[in-house]
Amino acid sequence: MGGLLAFSRAIDALNERFGRLADYCVLIACLISAGNATVRYLLSYSTNGLLEIQWYLFGAVVLLGAPYTLQRNEHVRVDLLYMSLSPRGRLWIDTLGFVLILIPAGIYLTFLSFPFFWQSFVSDEMSQNAGGLILWPAKLLLPLGFALLTVQGISELIKRVAALTGAIEIETEYEKPLQ
């Protein structure tokens, strides 16, 4: 179990870095948005490239931030049943959710989105808007984000199994929404 937990820590560290990158994408998107609005109103100038880069950054925030959010246990969950369970019951619900839903869906979406990115990459696909950007970097976010979410699901699964076997303790008392 020690080797698997070390693997889990490596995944956590990787997604921590991508989560920090997503943080910076928020800042950059805000600066671009403010700069674009200022230049548009003061100089009557705008470019589609600036608008598109904001969408790219937003996609990065969502797709690179999702694995980080899962790692931090800050994702949306339905507490109606979950909070009424014992800590061990919660671990089992998490484990089953990772095995039956998150990991298979993540693998499927990663493989489904990769050809979408690859076709854009090999054809050097460009935006149809005047002054638009190349599209493959935005499309790369799909398989990358889903792959990172999948491996984070594997990391969380390892931690839940370790907790169920008594190898580690993890928190199962998550904050309820809107408190």
C-alpha cells in the first residue's frame, strides 16, 4: 500500500501544479478582459484574438481546475444521503463512485476528445473569426483535463481504499454547501 500511496501523492502534486496554473489563468483572463474593454472604449479598437484567448483561459480554469477541486474535496456533492452515513459508509460511497462513474467516464471522455484535438493539431485549424487564434491549444485542454481528472480519481480511490483498510485516516466530514 505504501507504493500506491506514494503514487497517489505524486498525482496530487501534479494536479496541485495544474490547479495553480488554473489560478493564474483566472488572473490573466481578468486582466485581458479589463484591458480589452478599456482599449475598446478608449481607442475604439478590439480584436477577436483577445476575446478568444479569454475563452481559452476559461476552458483552462474549468478543465485544469476540476482535478484540483476533486483533490481538495471541494467539488459538488449531494449531501442528502451522504452526510447521514457513517464515515466508513461515506468511504464506500466515494469508492464506488470513483470505480463505477468517475474513472470509467474520465477514460471514455479522454479517448473521445483526443481525436478532436489531434485533427485540429495536424490540420493547424484556425478560428473562422478574423484575427482569431489557432484552435488546437483550446482543444488540447479537453483530453488533458479529462486525463488529469481520471488520474486524480485514481489517486482518490487509492486514498479511500487505504482508509478502508486502516492504512491511513482521511476526513469525511465535508463542509455543507451554503454555510
